[in-house]
Amino acid sequence: MTQSSALHLLNGPVCQGHSCFVSLALSEAADAFCVFLGDPCPVLLDSAMDSPGGGWMDGYSLIAADPFLILKSRGREAWVETGDDRSPAGSDPFEALRGLLAAHAIAPLPDLPFPQGGAIGYLGFDLGQHLERLPSCSRDDLALPEMCLAFYDWCLVHHRGSGRA
């Protein structure tokens, strides 16, 4: 976690192995997220409501910031950014992603109803050019990466119903 992280929001950490369970002083993950906005690449996956059928997030929200690695691609170039360093990751972004997911796989924690580990970000429409040949009719006016996926080494998981994080 970075220095600017919201450690003052935590009340009574209980550590079990590589996991630490705490109670948040705030009732909603979205309220806690504002504290992380000064950190690099903050992300909030908010399960704003409990779904009647359970749903795959089932009232859980996730906050992460300051990724240790970011995978980006554009055209036939994929690269990895770690801090200020940039290193090539080949010409196939899907192969680069497959390798990074395998290299950074973690053992799942019990009692969480959703997948753990992986990356958070986006896959752009133009990645389809790696899967099939399609005519390109669009103009690239933003020059954004076609793939941008961040790997975080920590996350705060909050359950709305229990207030536990």
C-alpha cells in the first residue's frame, strides 16, 4: 500500500496468513475510495446493491491502487510498464497477458464469492484485429492503447451487508 492510503479508516485489523480482515469506519466502499484518488491508477469496482439472486459480486466492492505492473498494447506492440520503466512484451497482446497471468497467479482465499487475482483494466475494440482480419474504417483520434490492464498487489474488498473489509 502507498503512504497516502487510507490506513486511518481501518479499525482493528485481524490477520490470517497473507490476508488481513478489518472493519471500515465508513459504511460504503465508494466513500472510502476518495482517499485513494491521489494514488496511481486507483480503481473501484462497486457492487452498489445486493442482487436478489446473489449475483457474482453479491454485495462485495473492491478498491485497488498503485499497480506494480501495467500491460499495454497498440497494434502489433505490447509492453509492460513498471514504475517509470517500459519493456517490450512481444507482438501478441493476448500471449503477453496469458504469460503475465500465469506468472502472477495466486492461491484463492476461501469464502469469497468471486474470482481472485488477475488484472483490472480494459480491452479495446481494435484488439479484434489480432483475432480476425476486418476492414478498419475508424480514425484513431485519441491514440489510446488497445489494451490497458493493471496488476495490483493489494486490494480492499468490502461487503456492504456486514461492513467487513
